Amino acid sequence: MAYLVINGGRRLEGSITVNGAKNAALPIMAAMLLATGECTLRRVPRLQDVTVMAQVIRALGLQVEREGSTLRVSPAPVITPAVPAELMRQLRASNLVMGPLLGRHRYFRVPYPGGCAIGSRPMDLHLKGLAAMGAEITESQGFIEGRTTGLKGTVIYLDFPSVGATENLMMAATLAEGVTVLHNTAREPEIVDLQNFLNALGGRIQGAGQDTIRIEGVRELKGADYRIIPDRVEAGTFLAAVAGAGGDVLVRDCQAEHLLAVLAKLTEMGAQITLQRDGIRLQSPPRLRAIDCKTLPYPGFPTDMQPQVMALMTVAEGTSVLVESIFENRFKHAAELRRLGADIKIEGRVAVINGVPALSGGQVEASDLRAAAALVIAGLMAEGQTWVEGVGHLDRGYEQLEVRLQALGADIKRQF
Ligand code: UD1
């Protein structure tokens, strides 16, 4: 199994370019099931999750070709509206095909995703919304089936602004009869990107980025040529790495307005941040300061940056309090950070972190994607050598992370 070997304590200098957003690519690839024309998607990151999503839409019948960071997808003459179980197990976001399949083909069958490393992650909001639009949903023997004689526009209130449920319902509603209004929707930039893509196909959607989205059903969606937004979590991870390891780096091709909460917290920790025309520059302080931080739906602090900021807190001067309000079980990285000398106490969804002067290298194992990023950051900050196992998780969301960090001066290598 691959692992990363990091010799910590190297300053990071230079510039690094951010790739396209994984969490924008995945729903947009699912939305291609709605299109009757060819779709070209640009700036698609080369990631394991994107490969699995390509396998999902291929298994459903679409033709998918990849050329570098461009994906060309042709509509299917025949759709097989059932997601194979082994693909669903690898990628929870494959549940995003439910809305498009129901909207266009009036039927879907997907395996129920099992428990997940960061919490139970139910799908009740997706299913309640689809049922409100006129779908008959049945759950049996580990599968969910949805069928309809034709979805109808309606008003739906989401109990929680779930990203996936907002996306599934938006996609289902694009071809429904009449107008659908979604209230208390997630406001993430990736939802705005999905709206822009669907509108490029000929959809009539407005309001994404706010808490109410209005979708006027149309008869048909055609093809489009579309470029996805940069990955704000990747950008945030690079910025956190520089803040922790020390250095002066320009993170290129990212949108600062998508990162306001992260930039505010890094500034509070003492980093100097300058917004430039070509990116975000971060200059690290001699020592980070402790802060309090709580994850919230966008535009609040993203849960996908919580592990990375926890890594920084381990060496910040003072006591930090970190609250995880989105996922119930997303502190597994704390135990690994402790192996490197971190002082972290966990009580339910609250972590109290007493900053130590320095971490010391050791052997750690990542339990999920962002935990892996946090452990890489910890390895860059630590004195001595750190081995990070579970690198497969990292490749789900970061393209050649170690190669790109090497270019900034990090001493990090992949070994098999
Ligand atoms: C998306 C992101 C993920 C990010 C998360 C929260 C993608 C592909 N993934 O995941 O990286 O961490 O948003 O920002 O975009 N919930 C329910 N019932 C539902 C749906 C969700 O209770 O029907 C709960 C979940 O258990 C979780 C919370 O809502 O506690 C947030 O989930 P959601 O916003 O749906 O996240 P995802 O779309 O799965």
C-alpha cells in the first residue's frame, strides 16, 4: 500500500495552481444524464472520485471520453437506470444520479450507501423531496427505487440545507411539469456552478447561492461546453499548509470570495493574506495563534477544512476550541495527530486543542480524504520524519498532492 514519507520543517515558497472543484464536477457529471446533446466539461480534476463518477454514468449508458482535464460526454441511446453496488460503495455522491434519472427516465434503482467514516449521512431529505414532486419511493433489500409517471413542480422546504439534496432536487425539477421552489437550500458555490451548467443546457433556474431556488421545468435540455469553478477546499488546504509549515506562497486560480471564512480564520491565527489579481498570497507568522472555530453550512466555515485547521491548532499558541456541527463523527484525525504529540481532548462534537511548541514525526493513518490532508500538513510542520498511510483517501480529492508540494520546497515522497 502506498504511503507518504515527509521530512518536516521545510519552508514553502513559490506559487501553486488550484484545479477544478471536485464537488462541482461530480453533480455536473450526474446532470449530464439530463442532456440530449453532447457535453464538454473543462478544468476537470484527475481524481479517483471523478473516475468513479465517470464509471457510474458510463454504467448507466453515457459515453465518456477524457483528454487531460477535458471530459466529453455523449448522451445514451439507451439508459440502464441502476447504479452498480460496488460503484455506489466507492462514492456516496453517486446518489446524485437519482434526481436526473427520475427527471428524464422516470425511474432509478440505487444501492443504499452504507455507513461512512464521518457519520451516518442519511438520504431522507433527497427522498422526501423527490416524493413531494410525485415520485413513488420504495426501499427494500438495501436498494432504493424511485418511479414516477412524470414529476410535478411543487414547493419544498429542506429541514437542513443539505448540499446533495439541494443538487438532486434541482436536477429532478429541471424537466418537471411547472415550477418547483426549494426553500432552505444549501448555498455552496458548487450549487451555483450546477445552476449555471443546467442553464447552459437550456434549463430555467434562478436563486442558487441564496436560500431559495426557483426551477421552471422545461421540455428538453441540450448539450453545453462548460468550465467548472476552482476547488475552494484544495485552495484552502494549500493555504493551511503554508500557514502551518511556514513560508510565502501565491495560490493561483482560486476565487477568494468562496474562501472568506477560511481566510478570516487563517488571518485570526496570524497569517498575512493578500488578495492579488492572480491569486491569494499567504505569508506565515513566526507562530500561529489559537482560535475558536465552528463548522457551518456555507458561507460558514467548511467542514471539509475542519481537519486541516485542527492540524494548525495543534501548534498554535494557546487553547483552541473547534466545533464540528455538520458531521457527527468527523474527529478521527485527532487520534492520529495525538501520535505526533498533539494535545487534543474531544467531547462529542467539540475538540479542545492546547497548542504545543512543535509536533514530532511519527507513523499515522488517514481515515478519510480531508483527514489525510490534515495529516500531510501535520507532517510538513513536524520535526523529523512522518509516514502517512491511507494515501488512497488523499487521491480521491487531491491530484498528485505530493508532487505539487515538492515544487514549493516540501520534502515529501510517495513510497510503495
Ligand atoms: C457535500 C460534499 C462534502 C461536504 C458536505 C458538507 C459533495 C460531493 N460532497 O456532501 O464534501 O463535506 O457537502 O459541506 O459535494 N443529511 C441528512 N439527510 C439528508 C442529507 C444530508 O440528515 O438527506 C445530513 C448529513 O448526514 C450531514 C449533513 O446533512 O450531517 C450535511 O450533508 P450534505 O450537505 O448532504 O453533504 P453531502 O452532499 O453528502
